[in-house]
Amino acid sequence: MVDALTDAAIQQLNLGYNAEEDRLLLKIGLADDVEVPVWLTRRIVRSLWKLLHRDAAPAAAVSDIAPAPIYPTAAAQVMQAFAEEMRELTLAQQVSESLDMTGAYEERSQQLGDEPLLISVCRMITEQADKPTLELAAADGQTLHFSLSPELGMALGSMLQLATREAQWDLGFADGPLLIDQHVVPAVLH
């Protein structure tokens, strides 16, 4: 058992549904051979999903926003929506190609604490616009911080979609298109 964490890179994630607890168990495998297990409740999963899917681009300053024409043409609106969708699709494709979702999850030799942490609050900290940090605060006062790269966000989002389908939680986002093609992801989530 490990009592405290140092800075270490995330090597693997494993997310699964525990029917007895009616929670998702997220195991975070770190490079220093430590595993951080955390319980995610339905409420936390919903909050986490919203955080992962907020616009990644920083909000434009008021002076940067061009006045919209009073009567925008339908064609211009369609083209703008199409261009935005293509940018998102291209980013998702690039990120999903860089992820390895085929390897088996490797149990770590040490675990943080005796029991998984019960996460009670999650939030995104953006001290630097290009380096968001995911903060998971446990009910016992422990707090975890993870740098959230596009790859980690995409992997976590995809795993949440699949795990909430398995859990049959009616949160709405599991019914939409998968972030990563389901054929790439094996039945066991890593």
C-alpha cells in the first residue's frame, strides 16, 4: 500500500462497472508501478462527461467576436457547422489512432490506500489554456490531479461511453456515436 503519490505519468486506464456497488471502478496505472483505484458514481460520471466535452478552445474575447449579420444565410450556417464538425472529426481521428486500446491492463505491484477512493467532486483546472488539469477530490479529503492531454480525454470519454452502456445508466451520452470506433476497443476496457 502507498500512502502518498509523487508525480508520475499515467500508463494505463481500466474502467469497469461494479453491479454490487452500482459504481464504475477506474483504475489508473502509473509509470512508477502504483495503481490508483477510484469509485465513480453516476453523478460524478455525468459531471466528468460534461468537463471532458466542453469546448477545448478558449473563449474568445468580446473584442474578437465579429458582429453577426442580421440575416445570415442558411448556406453560410451549414458551411460553418460542417467545417466545425470536420475539425472535431479530424482531431478525434488523430487522437484515436494514437491510442492503444488492445493491450491487457497490467495490475500494479502497489496500490494507493487499502480501498478505492470515493470521488465526490471533479473539476477542470485551467491555469494554462493549453494544459488543462483534471482534479478528482475524494470524500476523505484526498485530491488527485491529472494533466489532461487530448489522448487521455478521448480515452476516458470513450471508456465512459462503453462502461455506462454496460451499467445501463441512462445518462444520454452512451447512446450517441462512440468517440472511438467500437471495433478498436475490446470487450474488456483497459
